[in-house]
Amino acid sequence: MDSFWFKPKAYGWGVGLPIIWQGWVALLGFLILVLAFAFVDGVFMKTVPVGSYLRFTLDIITISILFCYIFQNKVEGGLKWRWGKG
């Protein structure tokens, strides 16, 4: 069964909220990765070097690109720029 996991955003580029459970699992996995990278990069420490913030930013950009690439066919209408309805 090849169904869509995410609604498209009304404005801009990207995915909206999940519409079936597989989308929610993918979103939860993404959030777990974000928290894991924050922990590994030391973002939760009391004193954080600037390099850790830069590394965390690059990690988030990388996993966001991978997330969009992997799930681009699971968005209703595909990933593209949208100007709203109407």
C-alpha cells in the first residue's frame, strides 16, 4: 500500500503534519535524532563552546535534508514550493 504520510504545507516548502501513523513514527524518529545530536554535541551543558553550536546546527541541517530526501515521495503532491490555496 503506497499512501501519503504527510500533508503538504500551505505556504512555503516542506512537509506539514503527519496524516497516518507511519508519518508520526518518522517524525518521532526525527525528533529523537535531534535530541541525540544535541546531547552528543554538548548543547545541554552549562557552558557550551561556540563550536558545539556550529556542529549542532550542521547536524540539524544534514538530518533535515536527509529526512526530506527520504520522505519526499510520502508527501501528498510531493515536495515543492506552495503559495497557498486559492
